Amino acid sequence: MKKSHPMRRVVLATAATVSGIVLLLSLKPASDPAAASAAGGAAPQQTAAGQESPQGGSASQTGSQSVTGNVAQTQYGPVQVRLTLTGDKITKAEAVQAPKGGTSDQKTALAIPKLNQEAVAAGSADIDAVSGATYTSGGYKQSLQSALDKAKAAGGTSGSSGAAGASSSPQAPAAQARIVTGNVAQTQYGPVQVRLTLTGDKITKAEAVQAPSGGTSTQKTALAIPKLNQEAVAAGSADIDTVSGATYTSGGYKQSLQSALDKAGG
Amino acid sequence: MSTIAGGRAARRQTMRRIRPRRSPAVPLLLAVWAGAAGVIWLWWNNTPSIADDNSKILNAGRITGLLAGYLMALVVLQMARVPALERRVGSDRVARWHAMSGRYTICLVLAHLFLTMWGYALQSGKGLGGIVQQTIDSVNQLPDMGKAAIGTGLLVLIGFISIGGVRRLIPYDTWYHVHLLTYAAVFLTFWHQLSTGNDFAVEPAAKTAWYGLYGSVTALVVWYRILAPIRLNLKHRMRVEAVIEETPGIVSVLISGQKLHRMGAEAGQFFRWRFLAPGMRLSSHPYSLSAAPRPTMLRITVKAIGDHSAALRDLEPGTRVWAEGPYGALTAGKRSRGKVLLVAGGVGITPMRALFETLPGASGDLTLLYRANSTQDLALWDELAAISQERGARLMYAVNSPEGERPDISAESLRRKLPDIDRHDVFMCGPPGFAQQVYEALRGAGVPARRIHHESFEM
């Protein structure tokens, strides 16, 4: 029964909520030392001196050294990779920075551990993109490459054999043809999957292993896929035009093509 | 109207010991705040750092989203007709909480939507202008966002029709049935919280807690809004016994049934009544019992204000009645051990009439002050006079003078009539303006606020 002024309550509630949220946000630090391990899923035993050690030359070739790659900017935020190398071998990979906020947190939590494993397994920047986290994977590969380059520069002559694999040139001999199959891209009308034949970095042949079929889809597939194959060979990249009347198939084709190119180390 | 007055059960109640009950409102509110703190802690714990302005916006979106998700469950819980809330805190107070927290939750939902989409738009380099496009993209790409979008649309619609001015424009039944869509809206918006919410992806315990919160609210709603009323009505099988015109415009409906004293209804409480007559099936309305319940008979007394209450006059005896209740906290449990003043304004006499009959107390402890426009409008007066005689209680009325002048209800006049008024508990029921006036007069006469018991369904 107390007299209450509705406006007063509205103003109070708004002010309390806004100031509470602003306070919470401002109490959080801008960068967190534990973030690296949190994002990379590894214990934070590495020292912050990692970046300096290649220049300082303190780490011996046989002992383990730590190298931090450049920051790679992606659409969803920066990615930065730190490697621990024993000799030329990557013994540990972790992300010092990774996209955060909203769905990015989830994607980062999913993708970074996978990418870390892949980096250790491959010993090079030639790793697969994690599907659903294409931008993060791209940034990771960039930063990983730069870390490997730094390690190679610091390692000097003795790093020749191992670190060469990590440089930008593909591991496969230039003259030999390779076949790479892209990931399956789901479209509204069915799955699309692309297989590429590459000679060096060049696409010499593109074909669809899977494409929508049934009903009008069969017809559209028959029209669109040959065109898309031609375009892929001509462009040498996933930057190809959509075939009109087959938008979904074209979209799926481009996705799968991109993943094949990613796998090929492009 | 002697069929209902002077029952043995009622007389027995007047001899009971006075046992004041405390309202559980304070512990409940503390629990609500503790839950909100837990939700904030969840965010705090899963957010190591906030790098830039973009992250600040997204995190503000996360906080508002988490709080909205938490409050949404409570807003529904408040309308689950849980006895602890309806009978102990009071239906009117819970309904006001519901309205208040409902508005706040919708504001949080909109803030969450705006902040999150703004943050995503910035992340993909679109800026504030790209927020609409970003919303469309997110709805298309992220899991469960289509459902969430429909649910949010429903919530906005429900919020809109509940704004005071809009609500008065539409019939109550329309408003009520649209309002029921809240259940659909809550269901639809639930899933995106788990599938895209960072805190639920990272923290499985949070997911479990969320399922627990929404699951228990669902269970309470299903039990107390659906199953308990079905049980009640199958057991008591109520029908209209008779309709009696008390004064011009005020009718009493007598309702017969089986073992009605086992329903646990107390004087001062109400049921939500649905009369299964043509044109009345779809709406249920709250009316107070105007007499203590008898084993075979209940009575409500209603003033013809709206369509529904006017139609009550034409109810045929034998019409089946579907009741939900009992609800309301304006009962004997509210009082402390002292004298009691009952104040009734107009048709607000109904719960006061039942309390006047049953409130425990010795001769001289009880006073009823009845305000009406004229002596003709003093519904149930004969019954009240009989009770007052039997119980040795005081009965007073205040009506307008023949010239239409309003009676003087002020601190002075109240003190003149009841010199020890500051040692009374006061139960009050009447139209909002009247209740406000009496409340101020009572406070002026020295009655502490905690001893003024009042029920008001004005939002």
C-alpha cells in the first residue's frame, strides 16, 4: 500500500542494472595470463621469455626452445601461436590468443585443441582446417607458419632439414600430381564433395565426388557441376562464380573446394 | 439468506487459538537474489578477460542474456499457483511481482538481443548499422536461433498487450489467452541458451543447473495449474445451487458439492471460478468466498461490473462449476494477538463477511466498518447484523449523505470511533482509491504498516 512512483522504479532498475553490468565489465582485466593455457588447453609452464629466446640464442639446438608466432588477425579476433621445439621437432603448440566472445568462445574451445594436436603431429603449418572454425584455423596456420619461420631463422644451419618442411613451399615435390578430397559440404538439397588433382600448387582437375540428386536436383547437378569443375581449374582457387539456378549446389561446391585447397596446403 | 449463515464449522473456527504466520516473502526474495548472484558468478568464472570494446559489448550481452534466462523461469514460477506463494505471500503480491519482473525480463531480453547482435556485427566488420543484417545472418546460421527469434517475437507481443493502456483496450479473455503463449515463448527461447550460450558450452554443471531450474518450474506448473485443479474438481464435483440477488447489482451464487470443507479453503480466500455455461466456459474469474465454507455449500458474492459478473445472474441451477484454488493470503493467519478491525468498501465486503464470521476472538474484539454509497447498497447487511449480535462484535457503516457528500474517513474520525485503534490488526478490502484513503487514515491514527492487511488486484 505504500505509494510507489512507477517512473522512479523504472529509473532505479535501469540505473542499477546498467551500473552493475558496467562495473562487472570494468573489473575484468584486459588480458589474462591464464588465457593462453585456457585457450590452448595446455598447462602454463612456458615462460613469457619465449619470444626473446630465438634472438637471445640462449636455447641450444638440442634443448627445447619456445617460439611465439606473429599475431594473425581474423574476422573474429586475433590468433597467436606459441611453439615449443626440441631440435626441429614441435613438441608442443598452444594458442596465446584466440577469438573470444559469443559463439567464438565455443568455437575456440573446440578448434584450438585440435589445431594444437595437428600442429604437433604434422610438424609443419600444413594442417587441416577445423570445420566450423575456418577463420580461426586460417589465422592459426598463419601464426604457426611465422613461428616456424622464426625458429628456422634462429636455428640457423642445423635447422635445415626439419624446418624446411615448415616453410611455405609444399612438402610434395613440385612435379608430382596429388589428389586431395575436400570435406563434405551439406546443402539444402544434399551433400557436395569435391576432389582435386593438383600438380604443384596448380589445380589440374576438379570433380564432384558427391552432388545432389533426385528430382530436379539431378538435372541441376548435371548442368552445374561441369561448369563449376571448369571454373575451379581456371581460377585455381575457391573464388569462383555461382552457377545461376543452382545456388545451393554452387555454395556447397565452393565450400568443399576451399577445404580441399586448405588440405592441399594452399 | 439463512442457508449459509451460522454453520457449526464457522462457530468452531471462532474458538481457535490465534496463531500468527509469517509470510515467506523475505526468504524467497533472498533466494532469488542468491540465484542471480550465482548466475553472475557463472559468467565471471568463465570470462578470464575482456580485451576490447567489442568484447565488452558481447559480454554485456552475455550477462543480460543469462539474467533474462534466469528470471524467465522465475516469472513463470510466480504464476504456477504454488500454494506457498498464493496462500502465504498472497496472490495479489505475487501477481505484482510477476508483472514487475516480467517487464524487467523483457527489457533484459531486448538488451541481450541488441548487445549481442551489435557485438557480432562489429566482429564481422559491419558496425552498428549492420545490426539487422547480422540478426538475419545469426538466425540463419546459429543453432536454435530460429526458434529463439519466434519466441522473442511472442515475448514482445505479450509485453506489448500487457502495457496498461493497451491492456485496457482489449477484452480480458483475449489478453489472458495471448498471455498463455508465454509458455510457448519460454520453450522456444530455452534451447538457444544451451546451444549458443558460451557458459553452458564450457560448464556442464551450468547446463545441468539450467535443466534443473526449467524442469522444476515446468513440473510445478503442470502440477499446480493442471493436475491439482483436475483432482480438486473430480473430487468435489461442484454445481450452481442457486443465484440470489442481494442488492441491485450484487448477486450471490451458492455452489454445492461434496466434502467442500476438505478443500482447505479459509475465510478471506478466493477461488478462480469457471462456470460451464454457454459463453462462459472460456473464462475463469477470481471471486472471494462470502461465507465460511460448509461441507456441502460455498458462496460467492459478486458485483455486476464486467460481462462475466453480469452473466452470473442468469446462471441456471445445476450448471457445472470448475474451480481452482483456494488462493489468497488475507486470512486469519495474518493477524497478531489483539483486536481486529475489518474495513470493507462496496463489494469488498465478501471476504470481510467471511472473516467477520470466523476470525477467532472474544466478544468485543471484532469491529467491522462497512462503506457503501447508500444504505441500499449495503449487501449482506442482515447477515452481518446477525453475526455481530451472536459474536458480540461491533458493526458500523459509512454511507454518503442524501446530498451525495462522502463520509469522513480520517485518522481523527477513526480514532473517535475506536480509541484503541492503534492496537488493532486491520483487514481491508475495497476499491483502490478507497483502500489508499483508509490506509493513510489508519497510518495517521497510529496503526503500524505491518498490521494493515490488504489485498489489491490493481497492478
